[in-house]
Amino acid sequence: MSDSSRDTAAGAGWGEAEPGAYRQLMPGRVEKISWLDPRMLWAARNGVLASWFGDPTGRTRDRWVAQRSAAGAPADKVIRRSDPDRFSFMVIGDTGEGDAPQYAVVPGFLKVSQDTAFTVLASDVIYPVGSADDYGTKFFRPYRDYHAPIYAIPGNHDWYEDLGGFMRVFCDNAPPLPAEPAPRPLTGAWLRSLLWHRPRPHDGQHLDEVRKSRAAADQQAVQPGPYWAIDAGPVRIIGIDTGLLGTLDAAQGAWLREVSRGPRPKILVTGSPLYVDGEHHPCPVEGGGTVDDIVRAPEHRYVAAIGGDIHNYQRYPVRLEDGRTLQYVVSGGGGAFMHATHTIPRVSIAGVTEQDFRCYPLRGDSLAFYSGLYGRRLRLRRFFALSEAEAQAVVAERVGIPATRTPGPEVRLTRRIRLIAGLLGTGSRPERRRRFRLPVRKIYTQLFSPSSATYSPPFFKCFLRLDVTPESIRLRCHAATGNLAQELNPPVEDEVVIPLV
């Protein structure tokens, strides 16, 4: 087994490593996505409009579901597979930017997934707005050599064009929804409708051609809608659609309660993680209750809840009052720009401490990555850029944790190192948060994320493999840095065995 980032700096991808072969898979012309581009922000405006003038996705989702039911989709939305009691599947989240970080994941993903039964894409299949025109280079091309079905749940970006592209690709080439009557003038719904981003005319006219990249019989998958359940071997995998704003409508909530019943062990896959960045986000359901209420109920027998949307890996093993341990996992490192982990404060939530918590990239690697990136952007590289050893040392001091991997020579922490760590929003211990808390963390992580400015390895991408038996599930997080060593032997950054009995 190759070194991981927890073992060595080289295992994290630092140093003069040989670049991987992923660029040979990429198209000649790559779209540059930057969330600092006002045109990109304007195209992705529907989430803001929904928060200001009311969220229409529940009604739109109901119309998609009704259309699929009329076309013969199963009423319970359960995909019944014939997998044996022992099988494996992949989970990969937030994939579709179509640039180097997405394609850097592909060689390792194909190597690790060779004998798997299927893959689940957990949120944001296509950036920036889920356009059907983007599926060629951001879905069909990168996964053309994966010879198994791919199922998906949409993320907020897939909803920015009312889910039309997603439904055409994953739901039996679903036709567009009929236009709705215009809302009454001078209402919030009317204003929202005036400003709403919609697909371009003739969007997706090349879909039939690009589908040929995944046209083999063993690659085909049809799902009953944007949310579904899969019965595979001894487990049920349930995928929910949290729309634009990370919530569930009443109809989907009722369905989730229904398909969660019974003694079969269950795994939730969601576009909105329930635990993330040291915080609990239970995901409200319209009409009352939360998704996490359903997941925690002992009669439903959930063993894990895996969420996309946040572009890194995190795991919180939460021990419940009845003695069970639920694994809450964030898995959104499949290709989109990296969300920082160094901004995560010292973890102490729901009985989960730093000794239990896992993340990838490690906080120190995240801080070193971002300090170098902003040093180049601001042309202050000599001032801003921290070495991985300096970043690891200052994170250990601020968060109050030992160095995760064996440290090299002792690092002297200077005022400059501590200042850079603070400016870049590095987390801290609970007792320090009130004393020194800049508003930079939210601004930094939500507005100034680098996107396509990620210029070269290490990319710190990741994906999951789950090996299922009647007794347990072994979950492993594999890394993809963009370097050849990690392509040939994708390191395991985290591993846990989840009992089913």
C-alpha cells in the first residue's frame, strides 16, 4: 500500500513528484470556471432568488416525479438490483467542473473501482448550472471507461436550470416539463420568474452523440427520479434531493419515512451533509421534523449518512443514545475546487472529538495549499506561502492537536506564520474562538474559493469505495493528487468497518 498524507509529505503529493497521465484524458479545450467571475455568479443566481422570493423547487420536483410515474417509474421509487450478498460500490461527489482536478481523479477511480457493481454520484454532477450541453466533457467523457451503472442525486448546481439536464441524462431521457402559467404581477413569484435563469434554446442538442461514450450494456442505468432507493445485496441505499436550499419538501419527506422502514441496514446519500465543519445540520423537512430524525430512529437501521456539496472528506462517528454508532461522512472531493479543511475548528460535537474525527486533506496541507495559491494571486509569494511543515505546525498550535504525520525538523513559528494562518481563517480551540474571531472564515470559504485557479498537483481530491458483506461494510476514502504515484496506487486516507449485525 502506498503512503498516504498521514504517513509522509510525499504521500500527500508535495515535492517534485512525477505528474500523472490524467491530462491525456482531457478534451483539447477546457472551460474555465471561476466563482470570482461576475458572469458565472449571475448565471448561478437561482439559489439567491429562491432564498429571497420563495423556493419553487418542491413544486418543480413534484412535476418531474409525476411525469416519471406516468412514464412507468415504480411508485415506491426503489431500484431493485440482483447483486449478491457480497459486492462493492463507489461514491464520488461534486464532480463536474470538467477541468484538471476532475480528470485527475479518473485514473485512480478506474483502478479502485474495477470490480464494483455501480457508482453513486453524490451532488453537483455538473457545474456551473447543470446544463445538458456540459454533460459531454463533464460526465460522459471522464467516466466512459467505467463499465458499471452510475446513479446520481442532484446538487444545487444541477438545479440552476430546473434539473432539465439531469433528468434527461439519468431518468430515461425525460422530456421537458410543460410551461407553467405566469404568476400574478407584482408578487415575489412574478419578480422571481422575471429574473430566473433558464436553459438556452436548443440546450443539449448533442446529448445523443455524447451518450455513445457510455453506450455499453453494462453501463446503463435508469433511475425513477431525482430521489430514489437502491436495494443491493443486504443493504438499501437511499438518495435524497435537497434542491437549491438544502431542504426536503413534504412529499419527499413522507417518501423518505416510508422507504426507511424495515430491518434492512440503510445508507443515506444526500446533497447536504448532516455533520460538516464541526457543525450539525439536520436538514429540515417541510411540515416538521428533520432528515436526521429519520436517520437516527433505531427502527430504521441506518448505519451511515454520506453527503456531498462540501468539496473535501470528513467523517464523524456519532454514538447515539441507544449505543449504535452512525458514520456521518462528507464526500465531495470528486473534482470541483477544494473547500478548505484548515478552517475547521477543533472538533467537539455530539461526543465526537479530534481523536475520532477524520478529514482529507489534512488541515496543515489545506493551509499550505491555500497560502501558496493566494501568494501567487497577490504576487506576495515570499510573504504568503507556507511550507507544508510550517502549516502543519501552526495548525497544531492553533487547534491544539498533535501533528498528524511524523514531523520533520522542528519548525520555529514566527509572527508571519501565525499572521498568515489567521488571515486564511485557520480554525482554533473553542476557548479561543470568542477572543479572536475574524469574519474571514465565511467570506474566505464561500467567496474566495479558487475553482479553476487550482493550477497543478496536489489537488487533494478523493472518492469512496464501500465493500459490503452480510456482516459489515468497509468504507475507504482514496486520495487523488494528480501525481503519478497516487494514480498507480491510490492511497487510503481513511478506513472504517461498519458492522451490520
